[in-house]
Amino acid sequence: MIKVWALTDVGLVRHQNQDAYGVENAADSGQTICVVCDGMGGPKGGDIASKIAVDSFVSTVKANLRPHMTPEQIREVASYATSVANTDIRRAAEENPALRGMGTTLVSAISYGEGVVVSNVGDSRAYLINREGIQRISKDHSLVETLVDRGDITEDEARTHPQRNYITRALGPESSTLCDGFIVPFATGDFILLCTDGLVSTVSDQEMQYEILYGEDLDHCLERLLDISKRNGAADNVTAVLMQKC
């Protein structure tokens, strides 16, 4: 069984929440679908882009999942659903000139018997959390990630780098986009955390791990993480979806 908690908040600085998330159970296949998106484009419709991406991704995955699919087949479904979401965002922008330039990140997790398939475009993240520690699954498509890979800056420096919001891959800006896909073992007691950079930039990995594994009340761990983010300024929208294998 998969349990899911979710939360989204505008934060302390922004006037609009451009994040979106979706959680669905695919009745035919018995799988859980979770997705988090962080819209961009300001008044040009970041909130619309993220909502389109969530709705499009979830509906496409549900329409294409079948019982007893292999992890590789599920990864192909997620990749296809991401491309459909990209097309739907671009179509909406073409129909409304005021929305041109809008886009969004996307990170998703689809459960199957022994694991999850994680996909991402942009800098929203997926983590695996268990008693062994916290492990980032996804890789940011961003300028600062490139700088970290080159050894120019550290992970800690990346959190506050002045160009940390510059992403190199997203849904919407280009006619086609590539998503990364990961097949991740998911054992009883493990957690998968999907979140936007609003959480990542204000809450450390260790704080995430502690609140999820050792906090007093699991049902309110995301609220505690939001409180930490707000104590640290919460300059961006904050969204998180937490999955637990029971």
C-alpha cells in the first residue's frame, strides 16, 4: 500500500502560487501517480502552465498504464506523458498570445510492485528517504547544477547562488523536450519526496530526512517542513508530495 501526503503554499514573498501537484490512483493497474510542477513566466501564465502539465500528465499516464507493466514500460509511459504535457502547454500559449513564454518544471513518481519510476524536467526534485539516509534521485536541469558538476561551486553554494533559478530544460519553451527517467527500488518503510525548489532552497536535506523519519507526527511532517522554510524566508512557492510504502 502507498500512503501520500501533499502540501502547497505561496510562501512569504510571492503574490501568486505558480506551483501545482497531482495525486491519483490508477484503478485498473493499482498504481499511484504523483506529480509536482513549478510554473514559470510570471504574469505570462506560470500558474496555468503548471496546472496544464499536472492535468495532462496524470490523464495521459492513467490512459496508458496497464497491469503488469515492466518498470521500463512505465518509464516509457511517463516520458510520453511528459511530451504530451509539453504539447498541451504550447498549444495553450499559441491560442492565447498573453501566455506565450510560459513554462513549467515537472517531477513525477509512479509506483509499481517493488519500486517507483521517477521522471523529471527542470529543477523540481525527487528524493528517496529511509533509515539509510536521504538520496537525491533526480538531477537538476539548471545552470548551477552544471557549475556543481564542474566543481566550480558546492551543493551548499548552489542553494543561494544568484543564478539558481536559471533552468536549462522545461516544459513549454521548446517544441520538444527530454525528461530523465529513473527506476528506483521502493521497500516497505521507504519514502519518496517530490518537491519544488522553494523547499530545496530553504530546507536542508538533513532537515527533510529528520522531520520525515523522526518527527513526532508523520501526518504533519510537511507542515513542519513548510514552517522551517518560512523561518528561512520562503521567498518562493513551496510544494511537496510525500509517498510512503507501507
